[in-house]
Amino acid sequence: MTDQQRALNYMNYLAVDELLSLQRPVSDGPEHDELLFITIHQVYELWFKQLLHEIEQAQREMDAVRTQDVLATLNRVKVILAVCIRQVDVLVTMTPLQFNTFRDRLESASGFQSAQFRELEAVLGRRDHRFAAHLLPEHRAKVEARMSEPSLWDSALAYLNACEFSIPEEILDRDVAQPYKPDDRVTAAVLEVYRSGHQAALVCEQLVDIEVSLREWRFRHVMMVERTIGSKQGTGGSSGVDYLTSTLQQPHAFPELWKAREDF
């Protein structure tokens, strides 16, 4: 191979040939709509990877108290989530009959098994080892590692404290592997942030926007599944719509940001 052939170009930089070989329908034919199903879910996994990458960056920026950088990165997270929501619009162009032409070939495969989404939940504060128990050991280890690290809210509280809005020391020094317990003193600090006019208030609002977007994505996902399979059991051993509906009731990722609204 010549140096010119080895030179970096669009195709080899993005590994396009490899990327386009990763959509592998298993249905006979294959069924026309299976490619759409695979493509959308693979794109979701890419966005989950990017979301984790951006949230890690936001946490580093919070640690360094770089407010403008935090705002820019959190805004990117919000925009990516908006794209994830819009992708549901593409998926619902597939009718229930079209989905059922290949659904039985999925066997135990299910979005319920997305390890990256479990990592994302952990980064946003979920601390429940049961929700990763069904994953393969190497994937479960990644989720459990995320649950032992500071959540985005832990990083935000340290950031607010560094901005001279007093967060109790026992909360800053808490065991981050344990579920977070809302505290009225944190709510009071959040109210002070909002009332002060400090740019940290904009950071708080970006976090609220992110949680709203995530909940909207969950809701759209529930509606999409219900219109496609009704109340049937989901693949991968989940209960389908009943399980997805239960995820809408999870505690807030940033509880005091919501509690403070009662006192505005």
C-alpha cells in the first residue's frame, strides 16, 4: 500500500465501511423495516456514549469552577437529548404490523439490556444494583463503577459550594455510592443561588432542562412502545409498557432544584 493510499481521508477516519457493515438484520429476506429498527438503536447507543462523554466533561468543568464552560457543555447535553426525543418520530413511522414481521427474531434482545443507558442513569444519581443485575458481567462492572463515582448532582453541589453557596460538609463528604437523600439545607442554598443573580443559577436551570428532556424522552418511548405492542410482554424478559411506565416515577435527579420551586 502506498503512502497516498494510507493517507487519512473521510472514509477511513470515520471507519465508514466498518460502520455500514454493523447493521445485520436476522429476519428472513430480511424484512424491510428491520434495518430502520437496528439503525435507530445503534444511533441511540452512539448518543448515549456522547452523553456520558459530555457529562464527564461537565463534571470536570464544575470541579474547576469554569461556569461558562459548564453552561456550554450542559447545553450540548440538552441538545443531544432533544435529538434523542426526535428520533422517536422516525421509529413510530414503523407500524405495529411492520414491527411484528421481525419481532420474534429478536429473541431475548431488548433495549432493557442497554448497559450505556444504565451508566447514564447511574451518572444521574441512580444507586440500585438490582437494575444492572441482568447485564453481562463486563457491562455490569461498568455500571457498578459509575455508581461508585460522584453523580452529576454531587458535582453540581461541590460547584455551588465553590461558588460560595454553603452546602453542608457532611453532604459534600457523603458516600457517593449510596442513594442521595434530599436535604432542606441544600434547598435553602439553591434558593440563595437563584435569588443572588449569580450565573450558577443558569447552571441550575440547565440541569432542570436536562431532567425535563430525559423525562420527555422516557414518556415518548413509553407511548411508542404502547402504540406498537400494546400491553404485551417486552423482549428481554421485561414487562414491556408496565416496566417502562414505572420508570416515569423515578425520583428526581436534582431533587432540591424542584423542591425550591415551592418557595420561589
